[in-house]
Amino acid sequence: MEIFLIRHTQPAINKGICYGQTDLDLAESFEKELTAVRKNIPNNINFQSVYSSPLKRCKKLAIGLFGDGIIEDHRLMELNFGAWEMKAWNKIPQEELNPWMEDFVHIPCPNGESYHELSNRGIDFLNELNKLSVGPIAIITHAGPIRAIHAHVNNIALKDSFELKVDYGEVIRLQLENMQSI
């Protein structure tokens, strides 16, 4: 099964702010970015399904690219940063931030989740898709789920998955061949 992971475009927020599951709108440059994303999706593909995170920064891009018929799935949401949502990264107390930075895979944010928990959501989603054996599929989501899905499909340790740079509006094409359910 072929899947296209598509990251949302630039959100309307200043740099340096923690905003995982906060429902942000997109930047004023959205229409220009939408055109650029469209160029990175092959014209000859007839997507069987289009899935999106329910957050508006993904839904708006999904509808702009594919119109109606988008299937929202909460498992595609970004990391829940809990108490850190909408705080400046440099204002988060070091005694909270440092342990998480040392082991973000296993340590959850206060009142939030760990990257391992996010990854489990993504793997659950992939396992469900794998049972359907359909494709190609477009998935509009966030950098965290994209990295976690990419790591799972390519057998990369979660701690190493941040080596994959995922720009706003980037399209990553993956082939799921005989993926084993976990």
C-alpha cells in the first residue's frame, strides 16, 4: 500500500511557542503554500482515501488539496504537550523541561503525553490501514506523527526519528509492503 504523508503548512503563530494539540489556524501565506504542496503530489494518482488530523491546520490543507470526503482521525494529532501548550519554550521551567529533553520518547509532558504514546497512536492507525489493504492513501498530519510513522515503517528507533527533517507542506511517499501488525 502506498501512502503520502503530508505535513500541514505554516501555522499562524510566532516561533518559539509550544503548540502541539492547540487548534491553530494557518498563516496568511496559506494559498501560496497550498499551490506549492499541490505541485509535490503526482497528478496521476487517484487517492482511495484521504485522512486528516482533526486540527484545523491539517483539515484546511486537506480540503484545499482534495475537497470533501476527508476522514478525520484523532490518532493523527500532534503530540499533546499538556501544561506546556502555548507557552514559550524558554519560559518552561528547566526542572520540567530537562528530564523530558533527556528522554522525550518515554517521559510525558506534564498533563500531556510522551513521544512513545504518540507513536503508538500512529502504529494503531497504520495497522488499521494495513487491514484495509487499499491505496494509495493521503494522510495530512503533523511533524510528530510523520516522524513516528516513518520510523515505524523504516524500523528506525524513535529516539533517532528526529533526524528526519519535515518541513511545512512537505510530502513524504512511503510504501507499506507486508507490514507486520504489532
